[in-house]
Amino acid sequence: MKYMNAAEVLPEYLIIEIQKHISGEVLYIPTGDERFKWGEKNGTKRYFEIRNKQIKQQYQIGYTIEQISVEFGLAYETIRKIVYRS
């Protein structure tokens, strides 16, 4: 992210309006791009969906929570929450 001086890129009337709400602070203006939910843009959400499905499948075929915990490197309680979540 690059910082820019507002006076160099915005018209004076707009700067005056912004100063009425925030003055002397750093203001982040997001791009107008489409908004994505957490993990959708970089694939993280899909990764966890697939992993959790695998965990549930292993539990359904008879693996214990302890065995799954060791295989996936996750805490027992984490596996338990995934397994029992609808």
C-alpha cells in the first residue's frame, strides 16, 4: 500500500469535506473491487472445506478423534468440533 498526500490527488472541496469527519489521521480508501468473503480470493476457505470434509469422512468410517488429530496435526478439541459440527 502506497501513502499519498490527499492534496496532490483530491480536489480541495473534497478534502474540506473529509476533514469535517477525520483530520490529521491516516485514512484507508479501499479499491472499488468486488468484495470477497474470508478466504475466497486466495483459496484458503476451499482448503479448509476440503480438509474438514476429509476429517468427517475418516470419522464416519471408524477412525477415532485421536487418530485423526495425529494425522492432521490438530488438537483433539479442534477435530471434535469439526466432527460434531453439522
